[in-house]
Amino acid sequence: MKSLRIGCVKYLNARPLIRGWPGDVEFDHPSKLCKRLANDQLDVALVSSFEFLRNPIYRIVDDISISSDGPVYSVVVAHRGEISEIEEIELDPASQTAVNLLRCVLREAGLNPNLIQRNTGILFAGRTDSSCGEPLRPAGVSPAVAESGSASRAQLLIGDQAIRFRQRHTAEFQFWDLGEQWKKLTDLPFVYALWLIRPEVVDPKQIADRLRGLRDENLANLDESIADAVAGFAEPGHPKQLNHEFCVRDYHEHLRFSFGESEKEGLRTFANLCAKHALLEKRDAAFSVV
């Protein structure tokens, strides 16, 4: 098989799906990988599920996803006070899946805070954020969220940033877990990421089989994956931030790595809610799996 141009999200949650891949892998944030896959700069990528719903030209590697069936821990809104008191939520632009999941869950709950694009000062609701200072604040949270302890401002955090922030600042913030909210709303799993293969790639079944085999091998030898994760997650000044026990819980309790019938039904439900709230065109959510 010729060398594949393969990309993968650069998060702890993806390690059991990519560790040990024999070729080069390009790691990046989901939004950047989605663009590269769409622009034919990658052949295969583990990217946001919303990318498939937005542009369903790809083949999906069957039986693999990054999903949750309840609290996910790493896709959260950091806030103070009651969730109903929030007037503004600053978004993380790295994942359109998380952003649109947040929109759906908020609207289904009858909540309508303004959603702000991080670092741009642009509000989706038509106003602009006047906060432009840089006071000392918890890492990962903007001045607008941290500056006054206000219960009216919050921030969407995803991936490793969310994990780091939760572990450092548990006493300072509450965390509205979007995996948990989705489960309460639909009683279904939520699919955050999928392996997508461009339609012109030759022999996608062989690629899919290799990826499924790699997933199975890593989950069967989870201690080795966890050791790599702990080593790769350490930051200066926070060497004990991630430990073996947390990774065991994360991989066994917070995450699922399958894409079976319940995950497919969860993804169809997400597509329908996105269409209901004008985030996607209404279409049949047909999955071309290999």
C-alpha cells in the first residue's frame, strides 16, 4: 500500500486509535484537519463528526469512533453559578462538533445565551464583546470569563485543554458536561469524532481493517497507551497533572471507541437536531461505512 496522508486530532482521547501507526501522522486540531481533508491534503483523518454531516462525501471507518454514553469530562462549559444565569459563552473554535452540540443542547433546554467566537470579539447574536484586557486568570479561560467571578459569563472547553483546566480549577468553576446533557436529552451516545476516508482513496476496506486492528491492539494493551499518555501530557510546573488512575477512568468510563447501532442512531439524532435548528441542511443521514 502506498504511503497514506493521514491526520489525527491531537488529543488524549485519540491515543488508543492512533498509537503504533507505522507511518507518518499529521496531528492537529479538529477544525484544521477538517479543512485539510476537504481540500484533498489528507487521504484519511480522525476528525469531528460534524464534518461528515456537513459534507457527507466520505466513507466512514465502521465500528470506530470517539464517543460517550453519558459524561465525557473533556467537552464542557466552565461556568460559575446556575447554567440558566449565563448570558455569554465563549466558544472554542477547534471543534465544530462541540460548538454545534452546545447550540443544540442549549436550544432544546430553552436557553439562549450569546455565543462568542474566542479571540475575535464577534458574537453570533449580533453584539460585540468589549472585554480586551489581559488580567491574570486561570490558564485556558479568557479575561471575559475570569475577570469578575460573574455568573453571567462562561466558556466552552474541549479536549486536553478541558482536562487540564478541570484538574487545576475544580474548586473555582462548575462544569456543564455536554456528553451528560446529550444523554439526558436523547438517551443515546454522542459521537464526537470519526475516521473519514476521501472517496477517491483506493481500497478503503484495507485501510479500515488496519485502523480497526490498531484500535483493538491498543485497547488490549491499555497500560502501554496510558503510560504514553501520561508522559505526553505533562506540562512544566504540573508534572503530576495526569495519572494512571485518571486515564483508566477516562478510557473505560468517559469514552467509547465503537461505532455500532446505538452510536449511529445518536449521530442521526444529532443530524436531525442540527437541521431542526438550522445548523445543517435537512437530509437523510446515510452512512457509507467500510
